[in-house]
Amino acid sequence: MSAEMEEIRLNLGHIELAAHLFGPADGEPVIALHGWLDNANSFARLAPKLPGLRILALDLAGHGHSQHRPAGAGYALWDYAHDVLRVAEQMGWQRFALLGHSLGAIISVVIAGSLPDRITRLALIDGVIPPTSGPQDAAERMGMALQAQLDLGNKQKAVHPSLDQAVTARMRGLVAVSREAAELLAQRGLMPVPGGYTWRSDSRLTLPSPTRLSEAQALSFVKRIACPAKLIVAADGMLARHTGLLEQLPFSYELLPGGHHLHVNDEQGATLVADCFNRFFGIS
């Protein structure tokens, strides 16, 4: 990571979040939001390649070194959006850009569509809208989510006997990443426990959502975006096959080689993403 990175903590009143701060104090303010079960180290390769930007890379609630939400609370999209807006208040940023990957990109779209006057630019990596469903699935989904919440108390987090085994497990996760990416995420995501290591992330993050937006509801956020927006689609990622969705977007996207975590998997991917976003932010 860049020697210019600063570790900070932000007390929002309802929760305390950890973050990495990159770039010059007078740079264009940007809040960077990582993907599900990742952490601020998701931007460790990319942020130093975006000169002139003041990038605050958060550990979202329940991830990395940020606090978990209190007992009985959940991790809904609007709660993340509220956290980000409170972070902007802490930083004194009335208007700011958003840089989001996957879940972080979805949160960014929700904020930019809800409060379009607050967001100056939107830089997205392989994510736009959350998974959607029709009204006919509502009761079944709610039942599944409630039962999963009840069952969670009987489950124990996996303990990996060694750091290497924990890194290997992350490489083979739901979304595979390179060893280099897994090691970066492990630096911030693992903690020692009796018998080895486990991930810091809140177990409630793995619970299914009790509700989902319809596609029309989700796209309503996209349609209200008023700032310049740029989406990077990973050729081997999660969006490339959703051509119907991509054709409905009111902003441009660029297809780049690599997987869902192309910005952190290796230096080549980070450089390609940085070149695209430097042009987008007007950085020479």
C-alpha cells in the first residue's frame, strides 16, 4: 500500500467506522466503498494510482476494522447509505464523488439516485443495482430470511488453523480472487482466535435479504442519477452477461479483461481500471 495512506476512525454516533485516507488534502473528495465481505484493502492497489483525488476508503459496517451493528440490527442497503452520508458530514464534504465495487457500487447508485445533488461523479466497478425479484416471491423470501436469522445463533464461524489456509479459503470463496488479493483482504479481515484465525466480518452479513426491489424500483435509482457516471464491467465478472441491464443504463460502460475483483487481483488490472477512471476524473 501507498506510504501516503493514513488510517482513521470515524465516530458517527450510532457506529464507529474505520477507513484508509489517500491523496492530497485539497484533492477532489471521493468516498470508496468495497464489495460484500471485503474491506478497505480492496482499494490498496487502485487508490494510489488515482493522483489528485482525496479518497476515503471505508470499511463498511460489519467489515474489516469497523464496528458491527448492534444486536437486533441488520445490514440493509439504506443503512449503508445513511452511514456514507454521515461519513461525508464528518469529513465536511457537502458534495463528493463515489467510487464503488460490487456491493459498494450498488450502495453508490442508491445514494446518487436518492440525493442526486450531493454526488459529483460516480465511478463503478462491476456493480449497479441489487438482485431483484417479483412480488410473487415476497412471502417465501421473508420466511427464508426469518428462519435463517433464527438459525444463525446455532452456527459457529469457521476457524482456519493457519493464515495460509485462511487465505486459500478466501481465494476459493463465492467469488474467487487471486492469492495477492486474498492476502490483501486477509491483512485487514482476519483476527486470531483459539485454534487459528477467523474472519472479522459480522456473521449476519451472510443472511439472505428479507425483501428485494423489483427491477423497475431498482432502475428508478439509476434513472435519477444526475452526475457523470462511468461503469467498468469485468469481462469475466458478474455483469458482463447481463446485457439487457447494461443496455438500459443512461451512462457509459467500459469492458475490461479480468474477473470481478480486477482492480485488486493484480497490478495489471489495477492499472487498467486506474487508466479508465483517471480519464473519467480528468486526471492527466
